[in-house]
Amino acid sequence: QVQLVESGGGSVQTGGSLRLSCVASGSLYSSNVIYWFRHPPGKQRELVGSIIGADAAGYTEAVSGRFTISRGHAKNSVYLQMDSRKPEDTAVYYCKVPLGGQDFWGQGIQVTVSS
């Protein structure tokens, strides 16, 4: 069992920056892939990006070049640095870890970008 807790959400103006954290209750290995998803209002949940290993991160086209996923020194933490925010980035953001055939999700955290 893994419990995930996101933090760092809030409101930011267009063009601003925000960093989200995802901390796992148990130890994660660098070989564990960790995903960031988001659920915009009125839309379906969508993938933002993922990281595996120390720094092998991938992003969807919507956020590529603006968002950065990284691991903390403690392998049970992952960050989502969001720069050059746009109003369409407004969403509830989640981290997810697939482990032992199950998907473990955080509770989600609201991020709002105002124009």
C-alpha cells in the first residue's frame, strides 16, 4: 500500500509559476514510474507527464516546455514545476503510482490560473 499526498496548489496569474509536490507514505524506488494527471473543469482527466528513474521525464504536448517533473532527494517525493501558466492549466492535479498491479492516487489538489 502506498499513500500519496499532493501539496503546493493554489491560485496564480497567467504567466506565473507554481510547484506541486507529491509525497508517498512508503519508499519508492527510482524504477517506479510516477505520473501526474489533471482534471480540468468540465473535461475528462488527462495525463500531464511522468518520470521514471532519476530524471527520465516525459510530457504531453499541452505542457511540454512549460512543466518539469523531477524527483526529490528522498525517492518518495516527486515535483511538478509549472511555469508560464495558462488559464487552461486550471485543474485538479493528481499524482499516481502503479504498484503491484494497482494504481495508487493522491487526493488531488486544486490549481487555478487567472487571466
